[in-house]
Amino acid sequence: MNEPETQGSSTAHASGPPTEPEPSKAAFAFVFVTVALDMLALGVMIPVLPKLIIEFEGGDIAAAARMTGIFGFAWALMQFFFSPVLGTLSDKVGRRPIILLSNLGLGLDYVLMAIAPSIPWLFAGRLISGITAASHSTAGAYIADVTPPEKRAARYGLLGAAFGLGFVVGPAVGGFLGGISLRLPFWAAAGLSLLNAAYGFFVLPESLKKENRTAFSWSRANPLGALKLLRSNRAILVLALSCTLSFLAHESLPSMWVLYTDYRYKWDERTVGISLAAVGIGSMVVSGLLVGRLVKWLGEAGALAAGLAFGCVGMALFGFATNTALFLTGIPCIALFGITNPAFQSILSRQVGAGDQGQLQGALASLRGVTGMIGPLLFTQVFTLFIGTSRPFEFPGAPYALAAALLALSFALAFSALPKAKSATSMDKGAE
């Protein structure tokens, strides 16, 4: 099957390159680099944001854990509200302007966070970044625009590799820069995001054909309206619920990694950065090299099963690891957990038409936003409960044990729904 060509957008106006048709592979390369730069900017902050909060809290780790949970909740709340807005808006005006404006706003926001003099200012920056980082749903829709259905899982896997690439370099650089100054990584993130906006301005083509555009309406753009799409039939609903549990379990990683390894293993910023880079390398290898092969070999259903199973084992290893060496054995499993999201995205993208891909990706991003609100509060509070002075017993790994249980439930739900989903689960083994 020949891949479709992208088409110019009337929304680009004079703000970008000529809107001549571009081959699918070239268009995907543009969005791959855009996402990689975006995630690189985010990655450089990961090792230092909790440390900066600890500094503002006077070194009180328990108080910093609670505040980190609040920060995570607020960021995800913005994602919840704005992801469907941007996704649905991109169905109307095209993907390119949404991606460019988001990257520009994100770069300016990192400048604000770099100069924040107190927690309230840092919190305000986190709110703005939640809004401007909500363009990931648009990137997912971009992939659906330029990729035939049977190749989407592999493409979503490669998009996951772009995320992994950002986390290979980002945390390592962030940890190194954070060792010099906790503010320096924010300046680096700002530079990368602004570079990303400039890159996209000159080379990112539009992907959504005019005939596939859908009128914007607030009934589709508000979170509840976007989520209504996921209730259109039982298979989509149950798959979406399974996907939500997987998202929620994943939230234990960004919410707890720095706090948990600091408390249990006494890791410093550089060690955290190196460990996150290892996770990124594993994720990049799995997403870029294995997802397409595994989907072709196992089918989308088999790949989804493998990803959820590896994630469950990895979370359990993290939760029960009594030393650094044992903790590190969970990293390859968590990397293989990266198979899950491309499989979910590909299966769900088949359930809706071309004009609803932005709404679908916005709805999925809203689900991630919901779990992003719940997850940081849930996992940090569970962590605080089991390390605090009033703990029933000491078990710092409780958040990761909970994440493993959530993935087991996600597995059960997914495989109750797949037989009723539109063809493309295990029937796709022969797809190219």
C-alpha cells in the first residue's frame, strides 16, 4: 500500500515554508525531530525540579514530596483541559500552527521558571508549561494523517523513540548542569524549545488535507466532549479504561523516581541523570527498533500483552529492590513497557475516521491528563504514608507495588475488549 502524501495548509499563511506536498516519510522525519527537541527540553529539567522544590522547602523531603505531587497535579490539570482543545483545534486549522505556537510558548515559560524566586512563581510556570506542552495530541494526530493504519503502530513506536532520545540526553545533561546550578537546566530547556519552534517554522509541513478538516466546536473540544468519543462503543470504552490504568501506573515513574532513589539509595543529581538516561536509551531502542518488529511478529494484541507484562514486572522490581543493583534490573523491563502505548494508539486509531484523529488523540491526552492529576498525588501520598512518622510499617517501594497491580488490571481489561475491536489486533501479523 502506498503511503499518502501530506498537503499544504491554508493556515500556514506567510508564516512558514511553501505548502507543497511532502512524502509521508519526510513529513514524519520533521515531526520526529520536533518531538525529540521538545522532550530533550523537558528531560533536562527532570533531575532538578524536585531538588529545587526541596531547596525551597528548606530540605524537608516529606514536604517536598507533597509539593511535588501538587505540582504534578496542576500540570496534568492543564493537560486535561487544553489537550482536547488543541487536538480538536488542529482538526480545524491544521497541525502545524498548533505545534509551532506550543513550542514557542513552552520556551518562554522555561525562562519564567529559570528566574522564579519562590515556589508560587515556579508553580505558575508549571501551570503554563502544562498548557503549552499539550501539543503532544497534535503530534499523534500528525502521525495518523501521514501513515496508513497498518503502519501506525511502528510509527507511533518511532515517535516513542523521539521521546526516548530526549530522555537519553536530557536527564544526563540536566543532571550535569544541575550539579553546577539548579537553575541552569531551565535555561537550557528554554533554548531547546525556542530552537524547536524555529526549526518547525522553517521545515515542518502541514499534514491535514483540507477535505479532512472538521469544524471546531466547544462540545468536541471540552474534556467531557472529547471523552464522549471514547464512549461511542463498548470496545473503545474498555480499551480506553485499560489505557488509562496504564497511564496511571506510568505516572509513578516521573512522580517518584527522584524522591524514591534519594530516600532509599541516596542518589545525587548526576546519578539520577545517568539512570534516567539509561531508561531513555532502553526506551529509544525498544520504540525505534522493536515495536514495528514485535507488532509484525505478535500482532498488536500480542505486543500490547508483552508491554503490559514487562511493565508489571519492572514496577514490582522497583518496589521491592533493597539496593541499587537490584533496582537497576527493572530498567530493561520498564523500557519494554514502552511497547504498550504505540499498540494502544494504533488499535484505538483504527476505531475512528480521519476527521476525528485529532479529537481521539486529544481525548487520549485528556486521559493522560486525568492520570497525571491523580498519579502524582496518589503515588507521593502513598510514599509519604509509608515513610512518615505515622507509617503502619516502612515500605518506601509501596508506590511501585501499586503501579504493578494497576498494570495487571489493565492487562485483564484490555483482553476482555480486544475481540470486539475493529480488525487490527492479532489479525495484523502480516502487515508491512
